[in-house]
Amino acid sequence: MGSVTTPSAARRATVSLFSRLRTAEGQADPFPIYAELRAQGGGISPAPWGGFLVTSFHTCDQVLRSSAWLEPDTRWRERQGERTRWSASSSREISRTLPALNPPEHTAVRRAAGNFDRATIDRMTPRVDRVVERLLDTVMERLHTGEADFAALVSEELPVATVGDWLALPSADWPRLRELTHEQVFTQELLPSASQLARSDAAMAELRAYFLDLVRERRARPGEDPVSRWIRTWDAMEPDRDKADEAVYFLALFVLLAALETTSTLLSTMALLLVEHPDRWNLLAAQPDLVPAFVEETLRYDPPTHVISRVGAQDCLLDGVEVRADEMLHLMVGAAHRDPAQHSRPDLFDPHRKPAHLAFSGGIHYCLGAPLARLEAQTLLRRMITLLPPLTLVRTPSRAPRVAFRRLLNLDVALA
Ligand code: HEM
């Protein structure tokens, strides 16, 4: 359906780049593959399955900020027809959550969600600090007798403990919720297989039942938690109780989905960058003021989400390429972060850089949870360099074979 005729050789080359991206080597280091993609397409190239792949930082940034590009919302997904990935029940469910809405609906729902202002972050800080200390104690205990899997012991635990506590979810539910978030992510992946979509659908059905129950419970016994607050906000906006409850359900569901894997990946990537090079540990220990910049450079260097999608509101020209209304742009932000037109020596990890990045998207969909993700990452990093002796990487971590949502499956460390 692309508006540009793709020469078959170029299409074959892109297909081959994508199969390489899914291999263990491609996952460990996708950046040379992105560089090839950029060299082939000059910042925007037709995707073999339709739509376009954008690797230019400037163009990704421009698209995210422009009202000419929309989220693939419910109506767009319906227009793609039945028996496509967009008609899967998990895809339809996700299309009703905040990041898949377009204005004016998005504007109202985002306002009702509220945000993580300074006061909220300040209130959450002591608890995040306590959880980090406890988790690092566990790491130290393991290290005394051998190696420790930092991903399992820390990166997977801190986000669910933070958001689970904030939403006042019983801690006994956290492990199952975390598992379900890993399962549902396929529906948001670049090219999910039928069996992956089936896993997403099953996970989403369980999550739906869980969060609808939660909303009913909080309506019966309201408290001071965000879900109870969202019920009060929606009751003032929406006279129909069932619709209000559903709106709160979609918000609570998405906050959980958005907060867990992304933050875990940030924490693991940051820890990996730290333990891979002893000079980085020494630098931070000597200059702890660099902690926030180290986190931002991690978000640039290897962001948790490598692809963000938008569709054209109408036919237009993007960087001289004709894009039709409804065609999809895959903004390859992981690649855009290494665009030499944006960052000098982009393959160099430089914690002094204070980089512009698109890890939290941009424009009206800018990540609502960015202050919380930053709080968790900065607290963890500060505590690591003060509470732990220098650590070293035991083996190259394995990764989930995904393209859009990065995930380290383990991060085995030992005392240096
Ligand atoms: C490092 C961690 C995180 C990363 C990399 C990340 C990334 C993103 C990205 C890329 C988007 C925009 C998607 C788009 O433009 O289509 C987004 C949106 C969103 N994120 Fe995050 N996120 C992170 C953590 C969190 C946390 C901790 C929360 C909540 C507690 C959260 C809540 C949201 C919400 C509600 C949206 C939708 C905003 C909207 O559409 O208006 N995120 N996030």
C-alpha cells in the first residue's frame, strides 16, 4: 500500500535487516543494523510490509510534535479490516487507552489523569529510597556467596514495588501482574506473530478482569489512592457511572502496562552500562552530580522503547517522500538517537553529554510517568555507587527477541 514503489532489492535488504534485528546478535547490538538502514534510506525508507521507517532524529522529533500525525486509534484499527493484527482483542483494548487516543478525546482523558508533579514525587521519594536499599541488600547478600542476577533482583522489582504501592495494589498480586505485562507487550510490538498475539489477548483478558474488579472495589471503599481519585474526577465529568468506571479502568490498566517493563529495561540498561566499564563506576563515585546526566545518556544511548508509531492524518510530503493518509510511520527512535546529524560521535556513551532524546516520546503524548522513571533510575544509581562495591559483568545478558520493546532477561554481576 506504500505510495512509493519500493525497488524489490531495497525491500529485500530491509527484510534481511529486520531478520538480523531479531537474532541474539541483533538484540545485543542493533545499532550497526540501524546505521545500514539509515544509509539505505537516508532517514526515511519504505517498510516492506507498508508504511515507512524513520531514522532521522529531526524528522522523528518533528512528527511527534505535529498535529498532522495521529496515533493509530480505534477507528484507524477498524479501517485495517478483520483478521489483521489490529483486530486482535488485545489491540482493540489498547486502542482505548490514553496513548492511543487523539484529540479532542486525548486532551480530556490526559487532563483527568493528572501528573507526577514535584509534590507527588517528593512524597514518593522516601519509599523508593527504602525499596532500593532493601533490594541492594539482597544483591549484596548474594554477592558474598557468588554472582547475582541484577535484572531479577532489582530491575524487575523496583518498578512494580513503586507503582504497585502508588496504586495501592496488594503486594501478593505484583508477581502475576508483572508476568501479564510481559505477555501483553506483543500486541504493541512491531510484527507480532499469531501465537504472540494470542498470548497478548489472554493476558489482556486477565488484566481487564483484574482492573475492572479493582475499580468496583475502590468505588465501594474509596480511599486517597490514584484510582479512587480518578473515580471522583470521572464522576464529575461523566454522568454515566459505567462509562466513568470504564475510563478509570483504562487509565489504571495503562499506567501499570506503561510503568513496568519500560522502567525495568531502563534500570537494567543503566546498570549494564555501569558494570561493563569500571571507569564509569569510578567516574560516578567521584562525581555523583553526574547521576542525572548518566540516566539521560542511558535513555539516549539505548532507550527502552526503540519504535513509536504514528499514522498520517492526510496525504503529505515528509522529507520529500509522499506519505498517504492512514499510512504508518515507524519512528525508529533507538536509531534516531544515534543520528550523527543530531549527536556528534553518537556511538560513544558520554555521561557529560546532557542529550536531547525521544525516549519519552514528544508532543502531546510525552510520557506521563517520566518524572517517576527518572526518580527510580537516579535513586538506584546514587545508591549503587554509595552502597555497593564496584561490580563486574559475569556474562553477556540475554534479551527477549523483540524490536520495539527492549528487555534484558538477566544481568549477572559479581564483585569486581
Ligand atoms: C523508562 C521508563 C519509561 C519509558 C521509556 C516510557 C516511554 C513512553 C513513551 C515512548 C510514551 C509515548 C508513546 C507514544 O508517543 O505513542 C509514553 C507514554 C506514556 N507513559 Fe511512559 N515510559 C516510561 C515510564 C512510565 C511510567 C513509570 C509511567 C506511569 C507511572 C508511564 C506512563 C505513561 C502514560 C500514561 C503514557 C501515555 C501518555 C499520553 O499518551 O498522553 N510511563 N511512555
